[in-house]
Amino acid sequence: MLKRILIITICILSVTLLSSKAAETLPGRYTDAEFWKMVTDFSEAGGAFPYENFVSNEVSYQDVIGDLTQIVKPGRAYIGVAPEQNFTYIAAVRPKVAFILDIRRQNMIELLLYKALFEMSADRAEFVSRLFSRPKPGGLTAASNAAQIFKAFDSVTGDTALYQQTLLAVKDRLFTQHRFKPQGDDEQKIEYVFNVFLRGGPQMDYGYGSVSPNNQVPSYYNLMVTTDVHGKNWAYLDSEERYRYVRDMQLKNLIVPLVADFGGPRTIKMIGQYLKDHESLVSAFYISNVEDYLNASWAQYRSNLAALPVDDSTLLIRFVPVSNTVLGWIKDVPERWPGQYWH
């Protein structure tokens, strides 16, 4: 697998700086109607991406978290892209609200699936059981770490009866209890994504069932048991306390999945205006390597970043494949965002 690095960049150029002493008014909970209005009003038209991206392929995603927790301030807004790695960053950053963006509507649907599973699962063992449609093995406790949990589940086979039971419960929770309004093939996409988790189990990876970006990407198992460079595991499933923090945000409708193009005209600017209206700031913006796909819309992307309210503790988190091409691009970074942390 290609060596990869994560970069944290302090956003202090061409962005709106607000006083850290502002009277922040972000709500501590959204009603179901408020949540769904944000999902629909803030989102843009969906687009295409070459890979399914069911799970992260960034095995080094934890390397920045130690610095992240020392620099960013809790209680603000987190913005991220793609699926489950955001839960680990959220558990570390401790925002008051989180917006997770992706150009694929399927990612928004996957995050709604996650939302339902979090709400239905009081602890990590229940959550992993439902996520992969595997009966819960014995011997797991609140003190079990991610390695112990995933090792216990690794030998358990998928259960189609549990899958069907959970799928019905997910749809009931989302569309009957919450009264979210699916569009087009949203319900079929929930079945499609959930079936991938059933078939792949804890060993599923980034493009399970489709063409992956390379032949050696980390599995879900790998991503949950990896550590940072100091040997610390920050994964959201490594402790009950982190899991409960993310679950509590889900129960309060505070993790908002959106369909968005980072170089699009709408979503990021609407988030920026919403945060300004509530006297709040962005704590961290995890963009993975989305910038690699924004050459044609770079000016709009820069304009979107400039619309976000930040201060000198706000961090941009990049995922950068190490190659000669990318290294040439990295040399241009200091002109845009000085003060980088390399990992």
C-alpha cells in the first residue's frame, strides 16, 4: 500500500476570523423536523465518485489526533467528509454540532444508517453486532477495547435473520419514528449499503464489492485497532466513553449528514452563514484528499473556505498520498495555509 500522511493545517488566510469570546448560541439538540430541514436545505445535488468508499482507507488517520486535541477548542462545529473516520475525530474534538459532507448521496444514506444503529445500540458490542449483522459473542464488557471486541466478532458469521430484523428496525426508526422523508431510491440504498456490511463483516474495506483504489487497503477491523505514532488508539469504538459521546450527539440529532460538492455553490457557504448566525466557529475541517479533485472548481472552493468562521485554533485535516505529483502540490500549501503539522 502506498505510504500516506496526514497533515493538519491552521487556517489563517482568507477566512473570516471571529472573536473566541462570542456568545455562541448553537442549540444543544435539533428536533427531527429541524434536523431533516438542514439535511434537505443545506444539501446540493448529488454527484459521482470513482469508488464506493464504504469505510475509510486512511490507516494513518489517528496520527494527527494527539495534536488535534491540544489545539482545537471543544464545543464548536466540526466539518468532515466520508464515513466512519469522522466519528473518531468527533469523539476527540468534542464539538457541539457536526456536519459530514460528501458528493455522493449514498454516503449521506450510509450515515443515516449509522445514526439509526447508534440510537438502537446502548453499547459498542450491541452496535458492532447490528452493524455487521453478527450475533453478539459472550465475554465482552464495557472495559473491552476495540481489539478485544473485533477479535471476538471476527470469527462470527453473518446472520441473515438478524440482518432482516435490524433492517426493518432501521427503516422504522428513520422513516416512521423520525419521519424523515426518503427520496428516489434512498430506501434501496440503505438495504444495499447494509448488505455490504453483512457480507463483508469486520474485514470489509474501502471499496468492498467494487473496484478499490489499490489492492491493499485497511479493513474496518484494521482501522479500529490501529494506533497513532505513540501507540494510543483513538478509535470511536475503543472505549465506551467515546462511543457514548458520539451516540449522545446522534440521539440529539447533532451529527448532520449532507450531500455536497466542496467546490459547489451552496452547502459550505450555508454552513458558514449558519455558524455566524449562531456566533460559533469551526473547530476542525477534515477534508481527506478532496482537494485532489477540485482543480476545475478551486476558486469556488477557496471562496467556500473563506465563508467559514474560524480563529487561529481552527484546523484543516488533509489526507495526502505520498507521490512525486502530490509532493509538488504540497510545496504550494504554505502560500495558502501557513503553520502546518505533518504526520
